[in-house]
Amino acid sequence: MKDLRKTSQKVLKEKTGNAINKNTKIKVNLSGKSIDKLTSGKALHKSIANGFTAKEHFKAVENIKSIYRKSVLKGTYPDRDNNPNIKDIKRFVTSYETCLGNKSTAYITVKCYKNGLNKLYSLELLK
């Protein structure tokens, strides 16, 4: 699992930068902090708890920018921690076929900051 995580981190570091959602035109940033969050044990365990493998999770994470581009905004929510710097939290969803051919729903969380920056925060695979 450590090798999968390190590989994903390396792939993502080459993909840092912005992506624009085709449906909402919301621009998001993939940063070093985003990469750490997306490849964290907590993020991985959510996908595993939903019946997916570590390989499926990490391969989806490696493709997060393309998955985000085609996703649909599910909703906008307040930050549960009431961070004064965060404007809101946006959740996006799209159908996604994993690297093992399993059908899933990719659930992406974006943190939108009051300074105008929107950061990719998490990805979870759902059945």
C-alpha cells in the first residue's frame, strides 16, 4: 500500500495546478496539501469501507483533475469547523469506472476560501 501511495503522490505532483469544472466553470487548485489529503490513510479507508481496493482509490486520485472536470455539483454546504477563512464546501459527483472495471460514484469535496481560492480536498469512491 505504501508503494501505491508513493506512486500516486509522485503522479499528482506532476499534475499540480488548476482544473476547471465543465458544468459550473469553478476553477480548483491541486496543491501539495491537497495531495497529502487525497492520499491520506483516512481518505483511503473511506473508499475501502465502501468496497473498493487501495489500487482503485489511488488510481482514481491520480485522475482527480479529469474526474473533477466532468463532475456535477451536488451541493454547497457551510464548513463544519466554522473556519472563518472558508466561504463554503462544495461536493461534486460523477460516475466513474475504476481501474479494475468496477462501477462507482466519485464523490469530490472542494474547499472554497473567502480569498477566491478553491482547493481539491478529498475523493471518495461510492458503490
